[in-house]
Amino acid sequence: MNLEFIGASREVTGSLYLLSAGGKRILVDCGMEQGRDTYENKPLPINPSQVDAVVLTHAHIDHSGMIPALSARGFRGPIHATLATHALCDIMLRDSAHIQEMEAEWRNRKAQRAGEPSYEPLYTQADADQALRQFEALPLETPREIFPGIRLTFTDAGHLLGSASVTLQVTEGDTTKTIVFSGDIGNLHQPILKDPRYLTRADYVVMESTYGDRLHGPRPDYLADLADTLQITFNRGGNVVIPSFAVGRTQEILYFLREIKEKGLVKGHDGFPVYMDSPLAIKATNIFQEADAGEFDQEMRDLLARGINPIAFEDLRVQVTAEESKQINFEKRPCVIISASGMAEAGRIRHHLKHNLWRKESTILFVGYQAVGTLGRMLYDGEKRVKLFGETINVAAEIRTLKAISGHADQAGLFTWIDSFNPKPQRVFVTHGEEEVALLFEGLLQDKGYTTFVPYSGDVWSLAEDRQLEAGSRALAKDKTKKQKKQVKADSALTQALDRLTQLVRDGQGYSNKLKEKLTRQINDLVRRWED
């Protein structure tokens, strides 16, 4: 009865744990690493075909994103998840596969010209299709014996639609242990979602620590702040352009916009149009609308009981095709434009920025974190001139940030969650946090009387004996040579450029023949220059 830590150990992303018990090997999460990479993760120590099952906490890519790669390498067992997680993965994993294929296509064109070996994508659309056929949905709070002596229960974690903490009760011979994996613990009083549900019994807890070093502070008046932004911008005749993440944040914005309209909080602009211009966000919103009412908080359930769709309203206009997207720019009234991506790095949002950044009447409203190096962060930091589609754009629009309601519990929320266990767990494994944060949070837990351990990737723990069996690697990813670092950075920049060009070509399907010919000529000229 052993637990091996592979991903999200002294790091935030790439969650992956291997539980070996009762003759079965079970993965809890199979996530993709994103952002800063501190430690080199140990590879999965067994062939994917030897994995008996995957248990998935929620649909975010840093928890689910490598599942198609697992299936591509021979995994054929069940993937246990909640109903809503399955639905969201159906769109998010397909979208991720599309990105992998596009990157591989670009790399292979370059490799072919250079006489270099071809590049294989992490996984393909076919791999995502195969993985999605392996999903077995399980309702919350419904125990299921997934293997003899191994019982699984999902408990609402309040982080994302369908997100859950995982309880695995494992029996080997005369020994029974209960292991709880927190998943990502949600913040309190979020719109749409219920607060996290607290568990009371576990021998071992694998616990996230993302915000274990900070408090969120007083809850912002999201509704008033958003209404104020709309009022000021509309009064001067501008548009409010919102770069928004397709899953979760877009639906929150729609929820508040409906309430603003219902309460008449914006004066003198009745019936102002709201454009949702992101195919992925449209699909995700449909999933929210079709989800069981039991997934939502009481306020949202009350609205549904009154026949009110909390994330839809009369003036919401859904733009599916590229041509429909372009028509937004001919809207004469002040309007709201919600489009992806959330950090303005790719997608249709860049076209809307091109048409609005130079207008002093308009507002660009950021509603989520903007990573260093992204266009969103450049605008957030006050950049006055940016390039979009080869054209230099003067930034005259007002740049605002709506203080977002974090999807993660803060330090106080984490303490509330772990303190609900009575008696205290035998041991708490602190994971899913930057190293300094995880170690700080571990110290605070120890002050409260908890026995803890902060694992490295590759650490193996005996749950029957409560002792470490193997020590993992301490190899730092930052020990890579400067040349390797520069190569990674250059590859990333080129991939981002490819994404932009791909989106431009997609959107170009709705251009006039003259513009199509011009774009084709310019792309061919660029390719010829590099081939020469």
C-alpha cells in the first residue's frame, strides 16, 4: 500500500500521484505542467498499459491535460470523474489536442526543410477521443467500489464546476486506510458554485497549498465594480473589451452582467449588447447551462427554480463563426465584448483589441491573472504602444482590472478545510504549491499539531507503515544550461507566433477575396525568405 508523488511536488502544476494498493495501480490526476518549472519530475515508473485506473479531481489542464498522452501510450482502464468534469474534459482535452497537433505540424515543416527528424505531438485528436471514451462518470457523494477492497467517493471541492476532493478507502488484508486527495480547494462565496464541502475522516491527506502563504482580504464588491466600469465607458461612447478565460471566469462575468441588467445598475444605456465571442467559452457555457442544479450554490438554484437562466439574458449575442466575430466591429452602440484568450496571447480577442485599444473612449477590462511576457501583462503594466498583426497600435483606451474572486482557498480557507478532520490525520502531505509556500504552510500545520511531509517528485511512502520507502530526485529544472533555457524560451515564442498566425488564417476565411489573396501572398513571401 504505497503512494508515489510524481507531479505538483514543490510546484503548483502537473498534478500526478500513483497509488499502488490491492494489486492495482491507480493514478490520481494526470496533469500537464504549466508555467515555471522548478524541479525535474520523475517519469511515470510503470508502463501506461499497467495503470489500472485514473481518478480525476477536476477538468483544469494542470490536472487532466496528460490523460490523452496516457491513452496514446497504451492505458485502457477507466477514468473516474464527476459528471461535470467529464463534460468539461470533453471540450478542453479536444481543444488541447488541437493545439498539440498544430504545434507538431509547424515543427515538422521546419524539420523537413532542415533534414531533421520529425516531431511527434504529445497527443492527437484521436488520442483525446480514445481517452474520452474511457471516462466513467460518478455523482458526488456516491461511494463506488472501483476494485475489490478499493472504494472511491467524490466530495464537492467548490473550485470549478464538477471539481472534487477524492476519498479512497483501501483494504489490504487486515489493514484499511483512508486517503483523501484535496484536489484544488475552492474559495468561499464564489458566484455560481457551492462552497467546498468539508470532510471529517482520513488516515492520510494529500493537500494543496497554492495560497498557503496569504489571505485574500475582504470580498470585493464585484457587481458594483463591474457596473461602474460599464457606466463610465458607455457614457463616453466606448466599448468594454474583456479578455476572459473560457471556462469558469466567462460564466462568472455573464452571471454578474445579467444581474446588472436586471437591477438597472447601468443608467441611460438600456439594452446594451453583450457579445460572447469565443467558441470554447460558448461550449463551456452550454455545459454550465445543462448541468444539474445540485452542482450550484443556493442563490443560483433559486434563480433556476424561478425559471431564470443565471448566465443568459435577452441582449447576449453569441458569435460562433469568424464572420460573426468581425461583425461586432460594426456595432454602433457601446457594448461589452467577452473573448478569449484571457491573457490576450491568441484568439479573437486580439482583433477586438486592435479595433479598441486606440480608442480613448473604450476600456480593456482584465478579469484574471496576466502572466509575465503576455500581451495582457504588457497592457496591465502600462505599455503605450503594442503590435497586433504587424501593425503598431497606440494604447489610448483605459486599462482596468476587475479584482477577481479567486478560485482557490486562501490560507484561512485551507486551515478551515484541514481542521475539519477529527481526529487529525496520521499525516498530511503538502503539495500543489511553490516550494517556499509549501514549506511555510507545512510549518504552520506543524504549529497546529499536524504531522506533515513535503514530498519531492519520486518520493515513495508506505501507507501501511507510515514511512518513506524511496527518496525522489532533487534535481532542479533551473540547472539547465543557459543555452537550453534560451532554446526553451525561443521555442515558446515561436509557438505563440504560430498560434497567432493560425488564428489569423482561420479568421481570414471571412475576408474578401482581395484580402485573402494579399494574406496568402504575404505568408508565401515569408516562407520563401526563410527557405532561401
